[in-house]
Amino acid sequence: MTFGLAPSSAASMSTSAASTSLARMLEPAEWAAAGIPLLRNPREVVSGLHSRHHPGPATAVVAVLDQDERLCASASFTRRPVPPDGWVFRNALLAQLRRVIPHDLRRRTPVRTAVLLYCRDGDARWTEEDGAWMWGLRDACTLHGLRCGAYITLTRDGWQVLGEGRGGRRPNLDSAPEPFELSESPPPSPRTGGAASDVLRRAAAR
């Protein structure tokens, strides 16, 4: 008679949880095939968010842009030290979006776009952590009625729009933020009156 050790229920649950979390990430090919809209001027967006939030390592900056690529709202937060899981990242992003801007779920077609800038150590090559952020951004956008936009990493080598091959050396994780006034685009001609719209017009991303 041969005796063997059956895997414990705890080990089985751990393996199942790991498999599930791996499923909640997007490979670069999946991201490229998702039809993510291109930013007209990604460096302006990156520089603007870098100037506003001064992000450090393990900091995520989620921003909502209008149809003219002007900044509507943004928020930053530090990632908790947990294994990368798109579901966890989705919930964190969704909480920030709900805090800074109303949802667009009543619209038939999204008109605003959410982009994510994530600051991390390492080089610009895709990692499983990036894949989890991509999954989380896509799902959070769906649940908030937004169009899923670019995922951008910021490292000590510079910034990189994953899936597009566009990037630059500045800003980077070690560079000082540009003065705010230098990172602003000239405000567009007014469309509506009021102090609130003036503030939004002056928040153009760069």
C-alpha cells in the first residue's frame, strides 16, 4: 500500500487565490488590443500631474481629462504593500474617482477619460504589477462611466506610456517638479461664465 500526502485545504486556497489574482491583470498585448485612446501630448499630461502631486515611489495618480485633454480632476495615493491584484487596485482607484468627480454612468457613451500615472522603482519594462494596474484602471473606468485612457509609469529613467512606446527622460522619479505656472497651458477662450469654470479652465494638464 502506498501512502501520500494530500494537499492541505489552506494550500489549495492559497494556490486558488494566486491564480485568481493573476487573472486580474492585463498583458501588454491585451492592453494594446483594447483600443486605448492615444494622448495628444503625453508629456504635458505627465508634467502637469507631476507638478501638482509631487509623487514618490509607489504613488498612483489618477486623473480625469475632458474631450480637449484638459484636466477635470485628479487624486494621488500611496499603494499599500500587498501583492499586486487588479481587484484591489480597482477598488482603490474607484474610491479616489468617487471622491473627486461625479460618475458619468447616465451617459450612453463616455465623454471623459481617466488616465493613470504610477511611480515605481525599476525600469520601464512591463511588470505583473503594471498588468494589475491596467486591469484595475479599465474596470474602475467602466464602473464610473469613464473611458479608459493611458497607463503611464514614472521611474528614475523617465516616463513611459505602456503599450504605445512613447516616453521621455523628464520628468522622472528623481526630478524636481516644474514650477506650476510653467506646466500650465494658456487657458482656452471662455465657454461658460462663473468662478468654477474659470478654475477648471486653469487646470489644463501639462
